Amino acid sequence: MTQPVSPPRDTAGKTPAAERPLARRGPRVRADIRTLSLLGVLAALVVIGGVSKPDEFLDIRNLQLVLTQASIIGVVTVGMTFVITSGGIDLSVGAIVALSSVWATTVATQEYGFAGILFTAVVVGLGCGLVNGLLIAYGGVVPFIATLAMLASARGLALQITDGRTQIVTVDGILNLGERDSYVLGIPPLVMVFAIVTIVGWLVFNRTTFGRRTVAVGGNAEAARLAGIDVRRQRLYLYLLSGLCCGIAAFLLVVLSGSGQNTNGNLYELDAIAAVIIGGTLLTGGRGTITGSVLGVLIFTTITNIFALNNLQSDVQQIAKGAIIVAAVLVQRRTASTT
């Protein structure tokens, strides 16, 4: 009787990767396919923009503008990816950006120059994240309610600080960063900051215990607790991280606009959540991807730019974004049902 032939093994006695069951490699394969799909969508949008408005869209200044605009919401999205992967949500990111930007551009703050504005923006963002984290992790407040309350409070405080007026920045160090003379090899400083935040976020998410704990908490908080993870402390850290990203984004927005306004960051929560979802992060938690989220930001920013160049109304842009979000969620549900 013929004996079954066992799969070949390497020198360490393990079955080579090519011979391992596909099910074991399924998550990685699906992630690669998802990333390639997003790259394909982004490439298709570039082609559409190049065909519809070749002179305007493909102009180097316009491409720099797209990347610069993506940088601000992109930094927020990195923090949002961690929060949603853990099974949480943060509806207050736009309001925190607004509060951080107006607090950092008051006359009193500007007296301390570049460092004062940067420090204030980051500290205000961290402070708001701390409040969110304490309410959610130790106060037992549902993330949706806690961050919704922060949204209302931060917006109200930003309006009170500005009294509805635009606060103009007069610090040369801030204003010079927004000038083309500060570009390095044609790359705006804001884009370089976004790249650094993305790289650090990717490393933390994929190569550290903090990232693994984030995924574990989102997958099953009780199992994570039984495994020795301090779930409450982890959630506190995650909302601190989200607040930090909002503070950095607020500083970038001040550099870009040269001002602080209580309307800054309007609908950032929608854009960030949408980018995270279409990037492949599960709304229910337990799975996330920094790379996918960044690609999601670039896709949405490119769509907005194409619509603006073709003189399409903002309501059409919002409808398109809504349709993309629904499509992404349906794809997620179908993928989950087949695994």
C-alpha cells in the first residue's frame, strides 16, 4: 500500500511557507490584496484627474497641494486607526484640532514664538485626549458619548476663545514654514511631518507590544484582560495618542493657514473615520492597518481635488464620500462572512 507523501521540510524541520495551508496565510494575503486594491483605486483617480484636467491636476504645485492637504487629516487618521482598532471611536478629533489651533494662536501664546505655539497645540491635544481616555477607561462612559461630549465642549470653548474672529499668526518662524522656500527637494515640510508620523505609527502598530495589545483589546477585551493586559490603561494611552495626533495636526493647520479659527477641523472626524474604514480597519476592532488608512486619506484628498478642479459642488463630494464609506463597510462584511 502506498504511503502518503509528507510535504518537504526545510533544514529546521518546518514546512516551507509555499507548502503551508493557505488558511494560515489568509490574513496576510487578504491584507496584501487590499493594499494593492487601494493602490489601484488611487492610480485610477490620478488617471481620471490627468484626463479631465491635465494641465491643472498634473501641475507640480497642485500635487504638492494635494499632499499638503492630506498631511493634516492624515496625522489625525493615524491616531484614529489605533483607536478604532481597539474597538473604540473618537468623534471629537475635529473639535480638538480647532481648540488646539485657536489656543495656540492667541496673542499671549504667540509671545513665546514658534516653540510656544507648537507646545500649546500639542499640550491642548494631549489634555483633551486625557479627558476622553479617563472618561472612557476609568469612568465607564461609552466612547461614542464621551467623545461626542468632548466635540461639543471643545467647539464651544474654541468659539469662546476666538469670539468668532480669526486669529492671525504673526510669528515669522511659523509663516516661513508655509512658504515654498522652505520646501526640501520640492517636498513641503508638512508632508515630511506626515511621513514621519506615518512611519512612527506603522512601527508602533506593527513592531511593538503596544500595537499587539491594541489589536488584542479590540479583538476581545476580556480575553486581553485575562492574558494580563491592563485594558483600561491601554485605552487611556490610545486616546492620549489620538489627542497627540490632533495637536500635531492643529500645528500643521496653523502653519498652512497662518491663522487659528474655531471652524478649523470641521468634519475631520468624518474624513478620518472614512479613511480608516476604506483602508481596511474593522469598525468592531481587532484588525487595523496604518498603510491602508494613509492610502484612504490620499484617495479622499485626491477625490476632493478632482471635484474642485472640475467645479463640482461640495454636496456632491459629500455624497461620493458617503457612498464610498457604505461600499467599504459592505466589502468588510462580505469579507468577514467568508472567513
